[in-house]
Amino acid sequence: MDVSAEHLVEQARERFQLQDYYGAIHLLEEVVTAGRAFADAHHMLGLSYSLVGQQDQALAQLDRALALNPHYIEALVHRAIVLNELGRETEADAAFRRAAQVGGEPRQGFAAHVAAKLANQHAALGDAYLGAGGLTQAIGEYQEALTLGPAFHDLRYKLGRMLLEAGRALDAREHFEIIVRARPAYLDAAAMLGLACYLAGDGLAAKAVWEECRERRPEDPRVEAYLAMLARNDTAAPVAVPASGGDGDPPSPHPAGRSGRKKRS
């Protein structure tokens, strides 16, 4: 089974906190190369490059983070700092002004940086509920998080997985479709969109999604397993939804039940 992007990012965050910036870069580049990174991963990679003196690479990653989330206040600030380090003072001043402007734009009545912090706190509480077996409460907290941070597609991905686990395939499908529209290269979300379609009873849509995934990432064992399942029997019982802590194993032809949940740190 492939190591999940989320797990690699968590490992990179640990290396970053230990000031092992090259170790963080190695892990984050693996995520980015696979096209599985969200704005947070690009931001951390850019910051790591900056801290080892590779400012051009840092700027490229910060730009990618902001392409995914233009309101990412930390990425805006760090981009301004990197531009200043590169001697591009006029652009740095403009970037600082943009950061100040975004920081003042309200979301749900809160300043952007406050809304982002609250969204992450809702997600952390949701993870705590999930670890304690409170799937319904976890879903509620993630929904609150997305109200405050609608562009936080890493949180939306986790919510979609929890909705599948709760048997709410149509709701999950809606969230995965939002992610795929915003991040066409994020094939893990596309694979889960196919699963949501299948569990919602739309086998044709699931097949179309998975076949496109196979064309773009032919080495993914999950997609092959999903398509093989459809080929064996279009009316087969739905596969067990992997627990919402990671990417999960490919579906077994004889599911043994739900796997244990992985608690988010």
C-alpha cells in the first residue's frame, strides 16, 4: 500500500519542528511529485527551502501554495520575505500589502487569519471525536471547519471520507466533486469520487472516473482493484469504506469489515 500523503506531510512536519529542513524537503517533494499536495504542503516545502537558503525554489513552492489558496496569509507573508531576500524589494512591498489586505478580509465575521485558525481547531476537535468513536460529531466539526475555510480541501477530503464511512455517499460525492474541480491533478480525491459514485449506486459514473484515474496513474493498485470489482459483478455488494484516517488498502473481493481509525495528531 502506498504511504498516504497525509502521513508523509505529518512526518515532514515532525522533521521541520526538529529543524531537519532537508529531511522535510525530501518527504514533501515526494508528496508534491505525486501531485497529491495541498496548499499546506507547498507552503511548508517553500518555507523549508527558504530556511536552507534556496530562495528560488522557496518562491516557486509558495506561489503554488497561493495558487491553491489565494487567501493563505502565512504563505503571503513568507512569500514577501523571500522576495525581499532575493532583492526584489518592490515586489516584496506589494506582497506585504496583499497580506495585510487579505488579513483584513472577513470570513463568517472573522478576520481571515482568525477564521483559518478556528477552522483548524474545529478539525482538531473533529479528529478527537473520530478517535473516540464519535463519527457524527466529527462530521459536524469538519462541516463547521469548512464553513470558515471553504478552500481547505485537505479538510474537505477528510470530511468526504467520513461521510462515506457514515453511509452518506451522495453528500461525500458532492465534496469530492468540489475537490476534483479545484484540484484536477489530485487523483486520490478522484479515486474517492469514483467510490462515492459507486456507493451511491451510479456504477457508470464510477467506472468513468476510475478509468480516467487509471490513465493518469496506471500504477495505483486501488484503481485497478475498483475496476476489477466492477468487471466481476456490476451488482456486487459495495466495498467496505476505508476508515477515515488514511488512503486505505485496495478493496478486497471479500471485505472483512471496517479497519480501525487512525487518530490525527
